[in-house]
Amino acid sequence: MGSHSNYYISPFLSLENKNTTFVDPTQQHQHSARILQEAGQRGVIYDNFVSPPTPYALSLTPKGYRSDFAIDFGQTLSSLGLCDDHHAGEEEEHVEACQILFHPPSRSGDVHYNYNSPESYSSSSSSSSSSDDKQFDRRQDETYPHHYANKVGVLFYGGALVDPRSYSPIAHQLSVRYGIPTSIPIFMDNLAFGFACDTSRIEMASRAFPHVEKWVLVGHSLGGLAAMGELYHLMVEDKDREGEGQQEQVVENVDSIGIEKVGGLVLLASYLNQDVGCGPVDFSNNVHGLAFASIDSDLDGVLNRDLWEAGQSLLPKNETFFMTIMGGNHGNFGSYNDTERRTVLGQNDGNATIPPYLQLDMAVMGIMSVVSRAGVELPMKLMMSSNSRKKSKRVKGSKRKV
């Protein structure tokens, strides 16, 4: 990656993107300004290369995160270690700054699921808000009431060097169409997996959505390794507790995060790997009874097929939903401009023969297959939709009989 330069995060970040709808935290909290300044003084370095989100992805990103400043600030907190579980409760503002939060709408139906096709937007990418945002519908701005709280959520780990806002289309669909609280963590250098095998982001997500009892970990590409490492780390900790003679207890608050907070794992164009320093990762025995899904695309030009096939044997066959999306590619699990990845990273993705939104729809279907098996009550929105379909079938059936 020597063809591109690095830059230093500095306190002058607060001067960027003044016209965005994001409220600069430095105007509200001196603590935030101090963090930015200390990061600059300590020489926190960020890689200048990142695949930016498409305008379509930005349109589905909650307004508070559409500006570059919001993402840069989250990366700064991550670089200082202020986004992990150990600091989840120290500063309330970190809960929102360290992750992109997608709150499901209330039952009143203030937010309507009204997708515009990605093709209706320009294919050129932009990583900051512009006047064009005026054409976008109001989305993700309603407060999610506690009486309608859901018990299962999705924690989504993005691919390497991809702006986290690029995964807003999937997160938006999960939250608005299916009522699933969704968090996209913001990581330093846009690298969810840093060979630490423990991202420590479940508690931060639980602070934002305290009613979630089970988290489904979803990872795209390198983000799949981060999700894998998080799950395996919790399994090892659970085994260590049992070895010490401690009884496993149900966690009733977010102050103690264990394997019981995880409902399943979804790999999007990713695989399990035992050679990345996390240990002998093997979920095939599935002693915790979790749900899994492995989703790939036949035109993926980035995925290492040999490693992917080897990783399939590490998943539990009877509890894993396997799906290959015909006509899909690697990048369309997100919505970002990948043109520079060919020259900078040497990646040559295949040319998809199906529309991006169709691949996203099928990816969401795979995620929901795990959500539905997470072991907790499904969101009320899903149950109501299911009951409506059943009633519809009965009515149609009765007409046929007449």
C-alpha cells in the first residue's frame, strides 16, 4: 500500500463539514475536544485509503453519521481504546460516537419502508453530505420506545478499509423492515479485525440497546474474522469459567458480557480461519446451540475459495444456513466505490449480473434465518407480519373452497 499517504488526526477535525446535520461533539462536550487534541499530539495515524460509501448508502445512513467528522471522531475514540467494553459506560456520548446506530421505528409507522433503487443515484461515490441530501426521505430519526423494545439485535462488522456507512442499506433494511436494532461499530483504520481476536463491542451495542438479550454477529469479508474472533473469545472465556467451577448464569444487565449474549454468527463472503492467531477455532460441535449462516456469491473475485472451503468444515452442518447468491459478487454485500481497490489492494472483483439491491435482499434473508433461531422472542413487527400472512392465506383458501 505504498502508493498512498497517511495523515494525522488533529483537533482541526472540528472545522470540517460545518454544513452537515451532525452536531459537532466539540461544541457540546469539552471532553470530546480534548480527545481529538490528545490524539493529534500522540500522533494517531489513520490510513488515507478507504472505499467510500455510495450516495445511496449515505441516504440510508442516520443523519447524525452522514458527515466525515462523525466517522473520524468515532475512529479517534477507537484508536484511544475508548470504544471497547471496558470503557462502555464511562462517557455516554461514546455509545453513539463509537457505532452507527439503527433504531427500529415505532409502531405508529412514522417511518415507512420506502427504498429507492440504487440505480436511481449516481454511481460516483461521496463520503460527505451535500445539498443532494435534500431529496432523501426522512429516515432513522425516531426514538424507539421501550414498550416496543426487541430482544434480538445485529452487530455488523464491515470489510477491511471500507467506510462503515457503506453497510447502511443492510442495517436500514434490518431495522426498518424487520424491526431489528442494528449497530455498525466504527473502528480505527476501518479495520474490524486487527489480529486481537476480541473487538469488545457487544457491551457498547448493549448500552445503546439495553433491551437486546441476544446479539447476532454478522461480518463481511475481513469483518467475518472479527465476528469469528469475538465469538471464539467468548467461548474460551465460558470454558475457563466452567473450569474454575463457576456456574453459568443468565446475564440480566450489560455489566457482564458472556457467550449467553450471542445468538448466532453470519459470514458474508467470509470464512472461519484457524491461522490468524485466535486459536483452534472450530464451531462444528456447536456446544452452545447457536445459529449460523454462510453466504457467498458465485462471481466473487476477492474471496479465497480454498480457505473458504476449508472453513466450511468448521461450521455445524445441521445448524448452518448455507447460501450461494448466483450472479452476485464480493462488493455488493455493501454499497461502496471499489474502483481504487483494484490498483491499491490488487483486488479484482467479479462483475455482478444481478442488481445490487437483490443481493442485499438475499443477504438480509440469510441474516434473518439466524435471527429467527437466536433463541429469544422475535420482534413484534415480525410476529404481526407473520400473523397477517397466515390470515391472508386462510382467506384466500376459503375463497377457493367456495
